[in-house]
Amino acid sequence: MRWLLRTAAAVAAIGLAAAPLAPAHATPGPRADQWWFDSWGIQQDVWPITKGKGVTVAVIDTGVNAQLPDMRPVVIPGIDLTGNGGDGRQDTDAYKHGHGTGMASLIASQGTKTGFVGIAPEAKILPIVASLSGTTTGKAVRYAVDHGAKVINISEASESADIYPNQCPPQLLEAIEYAAAKDVVIVASAGNSGDFNNKPAYPASCPGVVAVGALGQNGKPWKSTQRQPYVTVGAPGADVGWINKDGHAYNAGEGTSQASALTSGAVALIRSRYPQMPARQVVQRLTATAKDFGPPGKDDLLGYGVISIPRALKQNVPSSAPNPVYERLDKVAGAKKAGAGTTKTAAEKDDSGGFPILIVVGVVVVLIVVGGVVFLVMRGRKKPAAPSGPMPGPMGPPQPFGAPQSGPQQSPYQSGPQQRPPAGPPAGGPQNPPPGR
């Protein structure tokens, strides 16, 4: 599901006259309504260390309007995987909000026209237009990995995760494993129906993904953020503005989409500061340095806590610290290997003593031949009786072990029985948010 951004009634475009004057090539300060800058100490504690230089963030969404002055310097050519052609530098959002542009603006907007600034303004944005489905999103993830992204943001969610093994479409899970092997961090929005139906939503529910819940300026979880065990961390998502595809800056909005985008920006800042740090360690550091808001300890709203960018940049985390995102992914990968190994071992050995099966078969054949010769010799001493009926014909082809399957064959892409999706629109298409959202 693409979550629509709920905006406040008082929304205005901020023109050039409203943007603060800044020296050439300098990043302007944030607008007064970008409260997360003060909460994270971005200007004081983060930007003196890093602004995201050298890191490409892939935004899998509706595309990004690269013609906007705020976005033009940072958006590089991407791809449109919906079949419409193009390189992702146009926003195809059918709802006319510009969801992809909005997420990219939270990460790397330059603030040159609107004054709205991203938290990692020196990072690059790789736009990928893709509908949400296991197949297409998996292709988008692989494209991002193969085209230099070190962070992938997916501010989308489909509430059909429960029909899949591991709450993740198999094709997408394979792409996530590919990204992990290639040292790329994936971040996704946890979902926006926590106070409605609270269904598990992929890709946030997938192993190997940093799932982000939302909170407001008051430090409390946003009322609609998903309550699910897969939530990893929290980030600002309520009262968070953005820039739409027409270049208008909004002063308010709410959703885990924004929380995911800001977390992707935070990961870009860490990866810029520590370019040799593996993705696993980056996520471990982000999780271990999070601040515990909400219920004490790990909870289903904000996970292990709200990310703290200054702490993640400055505090060392022991290698023995928990790393739940990759621990879950490794567990799934280990289960796959164990299942494959068991079949091979059983086929290689004989149950009765470890003799190679070919030797056992050879012994049996010899015994049958010897027995047959003895039988014929003994029989030859008597006069054979005339046959009383037709001789039996040759045996038919060997039968397969077990009863033949009469129903649908199991999909080679699923680890369990094939399941039918629920009635209604396909999972890859846009889904309707809860009423009033």
C-alpha cells in the first residue's frame, strides 16, 4: 500500500523570497517547522561530521521530480519498472501528491527554493518507480543494489504479508538476501493501520529489513503506527512536512512513510561517516544506540527505541550487541540450507550400516543371479510342462515413489504449500488506507 500523506489544512508553497539567504554551495538551515533537526541536533552535532556525501539512497516509490530546484542537484537517473519507460526522474503518483518526491525531499532536499532541507543533503537519490509486489519490488531492490545504492528506502506497505512464509513474498526475500550479501541496508515503513486492522505489512515484515514506526514531537508513538513484532526502531512521522511533486512545501503530515525516509537519511549519514563499516554493523549501531521511548524495553510500536543520529555517529557498539534485523535473516537462510542438506545426506547413505548404496545394490544383484542359475539347473532335471496360457508381457515403466499428485503443483518459489491470495485487487496494486487517513 502506498500511504497517502495526511496534510494540515494550512498548507502553503514557500517561494524563493521565503528561503534563507546562504552562501553559494552552502546548505541552508532548516525551516522552523522541521522540528526533528533540533531533536537530533542535526546542525550542531551531525552536519559538522557528515552530510551524507558519497552515499546513494535508492527510493523505491513513485519516482522523483528531478526538475524541482530543491531536488535537481541530487537526483541521478534511475528506472521505471512499471512498463511506462523513463528513468525515474518524473513523479508518477496518481494521487497528485508526489509521494516519491516527498520521501526524497526528507532525505536530501537542498532547500534552495522552498527552504525545506533534507537531513543528508549531500547524498544522492536513485529513483526507482515500481508497483508494490513480491516480483516487482524484488526487481527494484536488485536494480538498486546493482546501481550503487548503499541504502534502499521503501516507504510503502502491503497488508498481505501473512499469506507468505516468513511474512515475505519469496521473490522479495531472495532480493533482500542479495542486498545483504552485497552490503546494502534496506529500510521500510512499518504501516499506518495500527489503530484500525493492524495487519502485518511487507516489505517491513520481511527478514533483513529495518522496519520503522512513527512518533510525534511529543515523543509518543503516533496513534496509527503499526503494532507488530517486526518493528525495529522509531523515527519522527507525525507533524512531518515534505515537498510534493509540484514543488510545494507542506508544513505538516503524518505516517510511517516519513519515519522510514528520515531513517534512510540517518543510515546515509552513518555510511558516509564510516564508509568501510559493513551494513550489518551500521544497522547494529543504529539499533543499539536508539533511545527508549514508549513502553520500557522492546515494544511493538517503536521497536528498540527512537533512532539517535548523534549517538549512532559517536558511540562505539560492541560486536556482541544484538543485531535482530540480520539475526532473523540469518535464521531464515540457515533453515533453507538445513532443509537442503538433510535431503542430500539421506540419499547418500544406507540406513543399515553406512555402506555406499551402490555396493549394497551390487551384492543384491549377484545374489539374485546366483539364485536364478541354481533354480534353472534344478528345474532342468525335470521335463518342463507345456504352458497353459499366454506368457506375461514386459513390465511397464517404473512407477514414481509415492502417489502421483492430482492437485495443483507447489510453486518452486514458495517454501510451503501454494496459497491463494484473498479476493480483491492484487497485492501489487495500490490499496486503500483506513477511512479518514
